[in-house]
Amino acid sequence: MIVTVNKAILHILDFNSGVTVFSEQELDIESKSVIAFLAKHIEKSYAAANSKTGTFHPESKFKQQVADYLAGNQEFIGFSVYVAELMYTAVAQSDVQVSTDLLICDCSIDDTRAIAILKCNNRVGYIHQVVQENDKLKNDIINHYAILPGPTQKLDEYAFIDAESLDIKFIDKKREVNGQETYIIADNILECSFLPSQKETIELVNSITRMVAENHGQSTLEAASKTKTYIAENTEVSEYLDPVELGKEVFSSSPIMQEEYVREVKNAGLPETVKIDKTLAMKASKSHKIKTDTGIEITFPADYFQNNDFIEFINNADGTLSIELKNIGSITNK
């Protein structure tokens, strides 16, 4: 991934001291330290599998503002202050007022131009400070309340707006604003609708298949195994996952279970097709982890579930379940 920062600015929303500073100048994008910090966070955030995708509401005020900026009808600094003011108002009215350094960037990610909104929630940390006491220098340790997240740390909240399509990619946290649960970025800033992330989609279809199987007295282990196998095999031939087709395959022998599955998928708000990153799909589908009521945990390759040469689940006459592991050459303590 190649990240190019064209413009960037930093605004300070400090709710600890009550000081809010809207910058009147852009960051120096010739500075190696500034570019290293921005590029690393943009790359890490943009590639995150748990990002949601969003679409602006027709009446979104932010959509008009960003369109004006992209069309050259508004200066970058003025546009960024507009975003910062929206963010300040929303956070000030929320139940959790976290001090934030807000970065607004006009950037290119590979060949895609995007507007990035990076909400860098301040962290508490210790720093050294040089003070003078009684005409002597003293090195001291103090608590600092405005530490930026390091380049290796993930940002909790951010948004990217595609400059051409105006498609949105973001991560947000639910907070209570004026007594109502809301997403600050999606609802108060961008004013957009959104779909579950790739990661959430995989977790949801796994959860729904297990629930439907359990409701009908079927093996949740088998349903989970079939779900993971379908996702892995589908990823080999397509970058899109059809949640409905997955359920039809997993519950192919029961039209009633298929109907219930489809109903639950619609209730969960999953779209007809979801673009799934192959690496994420393979990681989520390659292994299966189970935990027994006796406290034993076992992790095994998902495709072993159907292979009795390595692992076998045995239903005992007394209603309990036994698990037999086979063809083990050696055991390693971990």
C-alpha cells in the first residue's frame, strides 16, 4: 500500500483543560516525522478488516461540505475546521468526553484519493521534564494527559471518504449523546447509513448458523464447521460472499432451517453480497476452537471436523459427548 499525504492539519479538542485549539496552518508534510506518523496510521486504519462501509444520507450536510471542498469551492483549512467543530459539539454532548487530537488529511492510498478523518484519542502517559529549582536544573517525571497513539497502535475511531465515489469506510464507537445511543462519526459527523464490517459479517453468519442449528436440535459444531468450510471454499473462487447461499448450503437438508436462517440474516441487516478479504476469510476459517463444560479447550483445523482419521465426536448413550483424537505422533506443551 502506497500512501501519499497531500494536505494535513491537526486540531486539538482538550476536554481535560477545556482548551480547544483549531489550527490556522497545515502540518508540514515535508517533515519526515509528520509523514511517518500520518502514513503509518492511514495505512493501518485503511486496511483494517473491522471497518464498516457507509453511504451518505441524501440530506447529509457533511456530504455537501466535502463535495464543495473536492470541487475547489472551499479551502482545506476551512473544511477541516468545519469537521472539528462538528466533532467538538458531538463529544461535548456525549457521556464520555475523551480529549482528542483530530487529524484531517487529503491523501492518496495507492491510486485512490481520499479524505481521512483520524480521531486520535489522547492517552495518559509519563514523560520527563526539565525544571529549574533554586537556580539548579532538575530532571523530573510527570503525568502527561495528551499522548498521541504511537504508529504501531490502532486508532479507535476514524473515517475515509473516497474522493470520487464518496463511499465511506470507518470505525466508530457507540456513545450516549443527549440521552440517546449513537455513533458520533456516522450519525453526528458524516450522517450516513452503514453495513457490518467484513469481520462482523463472518462473526454474524457463524453465530446465526449455530443458533439455527441449536434451535432445531442439530449439532452446532457441525453447523460451524460447514460454515467455515463454505467461507474458505467460496473465497478461492470469489471475493464476494453471499450470506443467503451460505445458509442454503449449510442447511441443505432442511428447508425449515433455511427459512429461519434467511430470516435471521435479514434481521441482522446483512446485505445480499459482502466483499470479503481472502486473507481474513482464510484466517477466520482455517481453525475451529471448542471449549467443554469441564474446562477443556481444543483448537483443530476446521476441515478435520469431517475427517474421523484425526478427530471424532462420539454421542454416548447417557447423553454426554466424547472426543477422540487420533493418529497423534507427538504432543508439544505450549
